[in-house]
Amino acid sequence: MNFTDHWAIALRLAIENPVARRGTARWKMDHHLIQDAGIRAKIRQKCDEWRKNTPYFPDVDTCLDHYVKRQLQIFMRREEDERRQDHKRMEEHLYECIYDIQRSNAPLAETLLSEPLQSTTCASTRAQSGNANAVHHCA
């Protein structure tokens, strides 16, 4: 006679409330990006590229609705992502500089009111440059 530790298991679940399904999220363009001259120049350049595809659509409105709006959304989302990543890196760098100042033994008056100290360097700057003695003033 063979014995086994495998048994058939039947599990029945009853869900009282159905799970709400969400549709695609609405995206709203950050209007502050349009105020940046660099972004406007990139959009003008992209518009020139997008105009090349206009002949493939029956009219300009269809081209705008089905192609240009989507391309603009993709472009702006990428720019927003890049800007968000840049801001995150700058914030991390700022906090690292603040922590380095706090860890240094220099008096508060010297770190905040005087010229930058040679000893006040950020670890991230040293790591990015690959030089342990790299000097970047955070003050």
C-alpha cells in the first residue's frame, strides 16, 4: 500500500462586491513646461516632423486627432519624466550636501555665512567624478 501526503484541495471564494475596474487614466499636460523656451523649440522641431505625415490622412483635423495629439502626448510625457528625474536627482544632491555639512565639524557660521570651505564636499560629487578628492561646494 502506497501512502502520499498529496490531497486534493477545493477552494471556493465568494466575493460580495465586484472589483471596480478602472479605465485608462486621463493625462493632463503640465502647462508650466510650455513656458520653457527649450521645450517650445523642441515642439516646433517635432511639428515639422509631424507635418510630413499629413498627406497620409484625409484631412488636417483627422491628422490632428489621430496622430499629432498622440505624438505630442508621448513627447510631453517623456519631457515630464526627464524633468521629474532631474528634480529628484537635484533634491537628493541637496540633501546629501546638507548631511555633509551637518557631519562636518565646521561651526555653523562658517558653513552658512562665509566662502565655501574646502572640507565641505558632497559624497555624490566625489562618486560621480570617480575622484575621492573631488571638491564640490555645497554651501
